[in-house]
Amino acid sequence: MSGKPFLFSINHNTAGFFATNKEALALQKAFLWFKDTLEVIFPDQPLQETSLLRYEICKDEFAQLLKDFDTGIEGIGLEPVSREKVFETLDLRTQQKLNLEMALVSPIIQFSPNPQGQTTNFYATVIRSRRNIFIITMEKDKDFHFYAVKFVHNLGGKEIEFSMESESDGTHRLFQLLEILICRKEKVYIMDEINRSLHPKLTVQFVKKYFSSAKDRRIQLVTTTHESRLMSHDIVRRDEIWIADKNDDDSTKLFSLEDEQVRIDKVLDQNYMDNVWGGVPVFADN
């Protein structure tokens, strides 16, 4: 045994196996679902790669959403930088991975579809960290070009650009989540504490925008939260709210508000804070 997960092992260098065992293709579909559809966003992970930024139309959509969420950001700009500027901000492992990827790129055979379904034979990738966001492209001159993403603010009628490191934790977090609203691929997003670093009203507005954008997409968002304001009949259904509570032996139990037969006229967040269903801390001096 290699110690690697079964689905991973069975789907690497086994094309011949699937060609002669058609009934096993379910294992390939399952692997591709975990690989391409499931997106787990951990609380302490660096900002994830957002390849959508490579497209002008998506860059404008990111900028418009940041403006709509009242971040103070008016637009997104690109500043040409040197290769050294990019690599000095990356850890050794990311540098090695990027060097290998760039060495393997061939503008003749590397095709990258854009949001309109057209294709271009120019390479582009996005490198993101807590400090900076860089876009690396191979353009018509068949050379690599490096750009730093800048956020445009209007201060006293003057446009000033800031890097990611100058933005607040709330903007960092929001920018991490925007791909959920923009991506048109089939996705299942799982994350802890969607409200982390976000203002309560911003969290509610984000969830509302998610439901609006999800109407014509195959997408699901599963998240934990302590933001009780999301417990509203106007935002989510009762069967979409699950409460985690502790049993007497400190194990965790999960139950849906749909199972509690909660009346439609109940103020859900207030009942939750009043410990009607459990799932809230209970202190000795209460």
C-alpha cells in the first residue's frame, strides 16, 4: 500500500484499467468531484488562488462587488513589476512550483478559455498571499510579464492605489469569498466561520447575494457561523439551518430547525440567543 487515498491511487496512471473496466468509471467520477467540484476553505489558509482575475471582465466584476460591499475600493489596477519582486515574496516551495510550471508552458499548445468561451494561447496564472496578489502572463512577445494587483481608493477626489497588505482584515476575507459569487463552475464550497472578520451587515448581505447568484448555477455553500442574524426566514429556510449542541458526554449532536417544527412567525435569532434550542454557551452566573 502506498499510503495514499484509494481514489487518488486508482485514478493515477490507470487509464488502461478504466478502458477495460467500464463499470469502474464511477471511481473516476468520484475522484473528479473531489478534485474539481469540492472546495474546502480552512480558517487559517492563505488566500486561495483566483484564476478568474486573469480576465478583464472578471477583474471588473471583482471591483464592482468590492465597491457594492462598501469597502471604499473604487477599482482594481495592475502595476508592472519585476520577476524578482514577485519571487522575493514567495516561500521556497511556491517558488519551485512556479518555476517548474513556467518552464513547462508552451504558448503553442497551452490554451486558456475565457469567460465568453473563446480561447487564447497565452498563459496566465495568479499568485496570492496575505501581502500581495500577482498576475503572471505570457503575452504576444512570448515572454513572461509580472503584474501586482492594486486596489484603487478615492481620497479627496484623488485616486490612490494600495496593495493587499494595506487593506483591512475584513477586505482580505471578503476578497477571499468573492469567487463564490463570480465562479460559474459547478462547485460545493465548505468553510468555517463565514462571518470571520466581517461586519454583521456585510455577512448578511454576502449571503443574500450568494442566494441571488446561485439561482442559475449548480453551486452549494456549507458553512458554520456564530452570526445569529443569518437566522431569518427572509434569508434561509428552516431546513437549511442546523444547530450544533453538546451532549452530556461532550459529544456533538446536529439537528435541523425543520425537525423542531418552528413556527414561521418566530424570531429565530432571538430564540437561538435565548437558548430555546441549545447550541449556545451556558454560564454559571446566568
